[in-house]
Amino acid sequence: MSIRIIRQPLTTVDLPWIAAGFFDRDAGLASDLRGTSVDPLAARLLEEKEIKGSAGETVALYEPVGFQAKALLLTGLGSKARFDARAAFTAGVALAKRLAAKPRETVSVSLAAVLEAGDPALVSALVEGVVVGMQGPGLHKSEPNRHAFEVVLVAPDGTTDEHLLALEKVAARGEIVGQAVNMARMLANTPPSEKPPVVLAEVVRKAAEGHGVEVQVWNAARIRDERFGGLIGVAAGSDEPPAFVTLDYLKGGDAPVLALVGKGVTFDSGGLSLKPSASMEDMKSDMTGAAVVAATILAAARLGLAVNVKGYIAMTENMTGGRAMKLGDVLTMRNGKTVEVLNTDAEGRLILADALSYAAEAGPARILDLATLTGACIVGLGTKIAGLFSNDDAFAAEVAEASKVAGERVWAMPLDDDFKDQIKSTVADMKNVGGKWGGAITAAKFLEEFTGSIPWVHLDIAGPSWNDNEAAARDAGGTGCFVRTLTAYLENAQA
């Protein structure tokens, strides 16, 4: 696919399809559709509530009078007063899914409504959604059910040359970020047999080639030599060896370093604490944190951001082989702390403990980890919101603000010291699970022990990392969540 911008009246665009945004009944059509044959029809449909203008709604109009285009796809944007990046992204996904269902060479997308909402930066969110909507999860379908097309963005006729150039840059940014989201989605949706840790590490290495990112991949022997007891312990039950990947993108001069740490469990059976079969169905996505770290750093490199960021990704399967760790085993982590294993399905925190310890040793200014860590977080916050845990209020606020800018959602969770009592062990420094209550919090308290008191944010993305069901504005499967948030955070942190 490719994206380009033209500047002309929408009625004169001579392409088969035009997608044009419209708001709910309070605001209706954008200026490029007012006064056209579509105006009274859309007004009547909105008034009669045949259409609502909600974000992601699409309505096809064929052979619209006065247009050179053969068809017009009205795309809902929601409330104009509350229009934001989430609504723009949702609209982009919806229109692309609708039009990519059949092969088409080119589709034009009007920018008028987005620009009238006030913030030209939202054009990036719209483009991100379009890029994401063109790629489905059907990696192994015998017949593709999604077909990429060229995108022609249509700026209003009176747009100045200077503004047009700025829009081209915003759209190019959106294309890069959308492709990074798709990378994370593709990795999460890849069948587990096709991405054992060593293979996934090589995929990440190849993706970073030629983009100014230095990548190192450790094999099992190196991991053992580096005293990654958690990663070795979890990997023991699998025939597939673990891998550990570091990614360095250092283009910020003397600016502080941000460490990104990702959980990369390429398939999670639960180990000897075996999951029910239904709970394993989406466990190919238990490496979403790793995918998001890799995709974010690649996006930063492709955007040429003036930042210093290091990625640390621990990769393993969690299986039930004859050498699998047992309940009651004690593991020694990279930083020397000992952990009693009382649930082998609480494996993510064990591999993150080593990765966080190693990251902290390098002395970054801040550490942020992402992990599909706990079902407890889904119970508490549902499937659309990530739990945000932090030992630093300022850092947490900046990440929360970046999520708002990107149109993703986080919710700050407590990290009080009394939760640490729940992970005390009688035979080791700590145990890998707490009691019945507050499971997402006790998991975060466990991770905090390996951060070296460096300002740290933990995002529990178990809910938003995966969609169980398809809808007009989303696909079933991996979501690539928080690539957009982390990219926005890095842009704001530029030297």
C-alpha cells in the first residue's frame, strides 16, 4: 500500500470510492459534503436515527449525484465535541475493513471532518486505523479476506501549501505507526509452532536490520551464564530453548535512556499448573509485550526520533515436559533474590524478573515493562483498559497522558507496601504468587523487587492485548496495543 495527499473539492475526485467522515446528529456532515446531494439525505437519516454517526459506523451510498466517484462511504466519527485519537483510529479501521473486503486499487479518504474537529495531529490516528484495518488476522487463509489498497487523502480545496506539507508529514507518521501496530499484531497472531523463542528472536533481529537498531540475541548457554534463573526455570519444561533479545536505539545524544522490557512467552500451557483447554486458545499471544517493545523501537527508528531507548525481551515457552519446574522449586534470579515457585502459571513475572534486573544494571533513567501478566487485571478493569502500576507518580502521569494522546486506555492501580506481605515465602526471599485477592497488584509488587528503585512503570496488558470477537471496527486476535502510546511517549521525550 501507499499513501499520498491531494487537494481538491471532494465532488471532483475521480476514483471509485470516497470515504468521508460524519459526526453524530449534533454536528452532522463536514464542510466538503455540505451543499451536495448527500447533505439532505444524511440529515434526514440522522434525524430519523436510521444512522447515528457513532465512531466506526459505515454507510455506503452508490452513484451519488454530483460526484465523479461511483460510491461514497460515510464513516461515523462520533461526537464532534469529544472527537479524539480513539475515535479517529476507530473510524480508520472501520472504513478500511469495509473497503478492503474486496480487491480495490485506490480509495480516497476525506480529511475535512478530522481537520474541522480541531487537531491536525488526529490525521495520524485516522491513517493508523486505515493501515491496521487493511490487515486482518487470517495469516493462513487459503483465500485472503483483506486486500490492501492505495490511499489518497483528500485535503480541502483551500488548504495552503504549508498546511499540505504538514499534513503529508503527519500522514507519513501515521503510516509508520500503523505498520508497527501491524507488526505487533502479526507476531501475536502467528501460530505458536511457527514462532518458538529462537525463531521469534530471529524475526525481531531481521526486522531491525538497516534501521539503526543494534540487536543482540542470546542463546540458552549465554542466558544460563548470565544467571537468568527465572528464564531458565520456565524454559525447562519445553523442548524449545529460550532466547533473550536486546535492542539498542541510541539517537538522543546525552538524553536519558528509557528501558523497555517485554514478556515473550510464545505459548503458555500453564506448566504443571496446567490451564484449562479453553484458556490456552489465545496463549500464542502471551508474547504481546515482547512484540510491542520490538515494534515500538522499530517505529522510533523509522521516525528518526532523537531518543535513547533500550529494549529487553525474554522469550520462552511454558510447557509441561519432564524437566518442567515443580511447585516448591526455588529459583535464583539475576539479582540474587530467591523465589519459591507455588504456581507455574505465574511464569511471566519470573522471566520479567531477570529482564528487569538486567535492564536496571545498565542504569537507565526509567524502566517500562509490558506484559500479558494476570487474569486478575481483566477481572478488575475489563478487556479494553490496561492496569498501570508505578513507583513514580510523574512517570506514571506521563505514560497516562501519552495513552490519552494515542487514544488508548490505562488506569492507575495501587502499589501499597502492605501487598508485599502476600508474596513473602517461608523458604525463600519471596514466592511467585500472593493470596486470593489483588492478584494484579501482588504481581506488580513482585516485579518491583527487580527494578533497582529506578523510576518504573508496569503495564498489565492482559485485557487489551487480545480481542475474542470481530466487530466492524476491530479484528479478532492480537491488537498490537500500546505501540501507539509508547511512540507518543517517545516523541514527547525527544532530546
